[in-house]
Amino acid sequence: MKSILEHFAYGNISPEPRTFKRDSHYGRTMKILSDSEEKLLSLLDGELKDTLKQFSDAEAEISLLSGVDRFMYGYKLGVLMTMEVFNGKGDLIIGGEDC
């Protein structure tokens, strides 16, 4: 069973869809990637085309898995930081706890 963070990271739970502008750095880089893949595929045939497709699919899967892992790690780290702030809030009040 996936955790709530995994569902959130995979987009199964989403506060709003994410978009990007075509003229942004991300959009331009995505266009280069897409154009390059199309060009490579047009130059290849048979087994080489299949190998490139497998490589591209595996790389995309690794990127997704890495992104999910980074998201979950960052979220957990943020929660730990928040807990530390709440645990140390006494030093903000006159006569409160020492650090």
C-alpha cells in the first residue's frame, strides 16, 4: 500500500494541476528533448530504435522515482524542521525554556 506522500507525489492527490509556459526555460528544454528524440528515432531502425526507446523509457522511470524520493525526503525534512520550531518555541517567550 502506498503512503499518502507517495499518492501525493504521484499526482493521485493534487491540490492543483501543474503547467508550464512553452517559452519558459523548462518549456524550451522540453522542446529540445522532444525534437532530439524524434530526430534520433528517424535515423534509427529496427533493434536500435527499440533500444533507444527502452533507454528513454527507463530514464523517464528513474527520473520519476528519483523525483518521488526527493519529494518525500524534502517533505519529511520540512516536517522535522517544523517540529523543531514548535519544540523550541519556549525560548521565544520571556521566562520560557532555555535552548
